[in-house]
Amino acid sequence: YASLPSLLSSALTKQERGCNTELSFTETYDDVVPVRSAESLTESYISIMRGCNNMCSYCIVPFTRGRERSKGVSHILDDFRRLVDSGVK
């Protein structure tokens, strides 16, 4: 997701095809802020983890999102405070 803007820019301005399949072993989505789909909603979710360590035979998550990594506690609390301040209960 982080390289999407540059991939789109290259595609639109230089007519280049792009692909990024590099899997990050450290990315935790710390910089992604929760978004509410409608202002009238009073509930929301906060992502606290990315990836999975379970290797279920039917699941691709460990191969597409990588091993389990948790967001930092301070980032989780910041997300929580931001949502409460916007009216989430």
C-alpha cells in the first residue's frame, strides 16, 4: 500500500507498468489512521496487528501479509483517542 502512489504516478505519467510484490517483515500499519465509513456511526474498529503465524492449509494470509506483527501501544492509543474524539463510543 505504501508504494501505491508512486506506482500510480508512473502508470499515469510515464505509461509504465508497475508491480510491487515485496513483502515487508516490519510493516505494522502504524501510519494508517482508522476511517469511519459514515459520520452517523458510533462504532469502529482499530487494527492492532498485521499478518498471521498460523499456517492453515486453506489460508493465504501468512503468504500475502507475512508473519504476525503488532502495532505499537502508543499508536493504538492514539487511534483510540482519535476515534473517541470523533464520537465513537
